[in-house]
Amino acid sequence: MITKILDDLYCIELPLPRNPLKSINVYIIKGRTRNLIIDTGMNRVECKEVLFPGLKELEIDLSATDIFVSHLHSDHFGLVGDLARDGTTLYFSQPEASIVTGERHWADLLDFYLANGFPMDALQKSVASHPGFLYSPQSIPEITIIKDKQVIEVGDYKLECIETPGHSPGHMCLYEAAKKIFFSGDHILFDITPNISYWPELDDALGAYLSSLEKVKTLDVKLVLPGHRKSWHHHAERIKSLNEHHNNRLNEALSALDGGEKTAYEIAPYITWKIEYTDWEQFPPAQKWFAVGETIAHLHYLEKRNRIKRRTANGKIQFSRT
């Protein structure tokens, strides 16, 4: 489905079957000499079957098109190898580029999740169904590093890069000040809340995310174009509700510790998750990974503010109230 947003600005919505996100918004800006694609979709046939006919309908010449990736998740990064041509500039932040071009250290992550209470059999199923394994790029073109406040010009659009770590270590948004448009990636979503998970590259992922929300709160914005679902206009109002959401989640994590110390895996079922399954045991394996990762991020936030403490017993990390 192609939607014209403004002159030379379009959105192609790609399906994400059997995924709670449902779809991903790929934005296209047509320039006089070069075009820009903002995010790509997953490396899966269902995305390709919509994206490439859509680009053809818009008469996008990929040999004259650059790519901006807001962050490294496969729904935003998965098709860079399919889209890139000789001469394509792939814009990516330094923290994200370092991760995708280096060793992902999945073994270290598995050990970490095991220490946080994840049972081995459930963990193996979670990793096997993780979209980062299933739908990542087959190849990664040469990356051009972009930095905070750098400007990318495409036709009549002057896009300021704004680094907003939290959802990922180097998540990057784009702001068009003259047109008052904010491409928010997964930093601000409206129908759903962004997953704020554990990242070894971030000392305090939730703290970084909340600070990043404040960083963009005062921007003069009339239209927010997010990575998923619908666009909206009142980003400051949404930021307020996102802060309230995470405050509620922090309180749920604290309440889970009323009965004594627990691992992150044991705390996760006490959190309210916006998912069609009400029973923790029914959660799909990949969703358990995301839920436990987000639980850990909230526990680390509480620990850094001395509201809870941790200890390691028999190889398991246990949290309790201070």
C-alpha cells in the first residue's frame, strides 16, 4: 500500500505476518538527482513482494537512491543488501554499525539471559524464532556513519539526524524543521509502545530512552512519521503517556518483589504486556525474549536509583527491594 504524504514524500506499508508489529512503514523521498529510502523492512518474501513493486510504481531508480536506517532491528535493516546498488550511500549511526559489522556475541547474551532465570529449553526456542536471526540482511553494503545534528539533503528536504538511544544503542531519528516533520523510527510509536530492552552497549537502556524522549520533546513538530502503524501530530502528548507507561511498568516490577527476591524471568509475568496472550506460558518464545529483556531494562533502572538490589546465587541473578 502506497500513501502520498506530501510532495515527493511517500510511505509504503509492508506486512509483517505472524508478528505483533503487524507492519513496517518504509518512507521514500524523491529528489531531483537522488532519492532516499528510510528503513527497509525485513529480509522476507512478504516484504519484498510489496516493497519492490511499490518502488517501481513510484519510478524509483535504485541506482540513484540512498538508504537511511534508523536502527539495526531486522524490520528496519533487513533489506539493505537487496536495495543497495553501486554508489548507494547507506546512512547508519556508529553504535549500530559497530554491532552489525562486528561479532554479535549471541553466546554472551545467552549466558546473560540464562543467569537472569531463562530456562535453557525456552531460551533456545526464543533465539531460534528471533527475527534478528531469521530476517537479517544476507549482506551489508559499505556504511556511511552519520552523527547527531548532521544534515542529509534530498530534494527540498533537509533532514537533521537526531541520535535517540534507548530502543537500541544508536537509534537515529530525522527532523525536517521547515516542514515540521519528525521521522521517529521506533523512538516514538502511537498504537504500541517501543520495546526498551537490555543492551550490553547501554549502561541504562531505560534511562537513556527517557532522556532521549526529553531531547525531542520541544521540537516544533506538526507530523510524526513512525516506523510502525499510524502517524500522529502531538508528539509531546505521546511522550507524556510513554513516561506514564514506563512508570507503571516500574511499579509493577517493584510489586513483583513484594513476596521476596526473584529473577527477571520470574518477574516478567507480573508485568502487563500488550499482547493477545494473557497466560505467560502461552507467550510465543520470541515474545518471551523481548519481555524478559524489557523487564531487565526496568530492573536495571530501579537498581541504579537504589530502589532494588541484586545478588547472584547459584549462578542466577536475584533481585529484591532495598
